[in-house]
Amino acid sequence: MLLPSNQTPSKLISKDLALSEVADEAILQEIFALRIIAWRGQATIPPDVANWTDPIDLLARHWAIFYGERPIASARLSMHMKTAELPDAEIYSGILLDVLAPIGSINRCVVHPDFRHLGLAKELVKVRIAAARTLGCRMIVVSVDDESGLRRVLSCGFRKIAEAGPYPDGPIPGKRGTICTMEL
């Protein structure tokens, strides 16, 4: 297993795949580019866009699954005191009313198309649940926009709350997901 020299795997998934928390700026840039690779074809992304990042990325914790030195799946966890601070807060409007703070938000989970259907996204859900517990989050929220994602988070202990409001912008503007929560 070859990881970038500044990364230590927190978990070996197989002899070829390792999961690690990422803080290195160069690897984060690869993750932001991976988001575009994973979302292209599923969302409207202009051809000149090479990576996807937002202000929450600066505050969040990030994990990646590596194949050799290359991140092939990634996800993030951010922590917030109010629902208005959540990423894409508009989609939760009027839905998350009795929220226990601090709130963990899991989002931006992507898997390279060549590595899908291997259970990598579920590994990323589990590591972020564990991190949210360690950080003292009292609740975790997620909005999933496909059936496989919904099955994945429900199998990890989340419960379905409601249909989310439409995404105002980003790679899937207007799309509605399903809001799920987990009390810790």
C-alpha cells in the first residue's frame, strides 16, 4: 500500500485500499477535483470547472480512501451550533426544528466511478459517525439524494425525517433529497 508520504492510514480496507483523515492541502485539492469526476454525468457541471469546494471545506474534517497514492473516495464532516450554519442550510428550513447541538453534518461523499459498489461510501459514513461522537456532537444530519445513499445511511443507524427542500445551487440545483438524522 502506497499512501502519500504524509498520510498514515487509520484503517486498511483491503490490501489495496486505505482510509485516512486528510488535512494536507495538496491532497485536499485532489479531493476537490475528485468531486467533479464523481458528479460529472450526474449533475450539471460546466466543462471548465475542474474542482468543487465551498467555504465549509475550510472548517470541516475530511477523509479519503486511497488506492496507492490516489484518493478514490472522500467525504467530510462539519460541526455546527445552529441549523442555519449547516451546509446548504436552505434545504433544512422548517424541517429541523428540535435539533440537539452541536450538530454534525456529513456531506460531500464521492466515489470515483471506477471504484463504485465496493462499500467505500459506507466506510466513509462509519468513520464520520465515530468522529462526530468523539467531537461531542449530539446529532448528525445528512441529506441523501439517491436510493442507494438512503439505504446506506439507514443501515448505519440514521432515521428518515422528511424530504429536503430543493438545493438552491451547486451541482444539483432544484433537486430534493431525503433528510436523515442520528442522535448520539
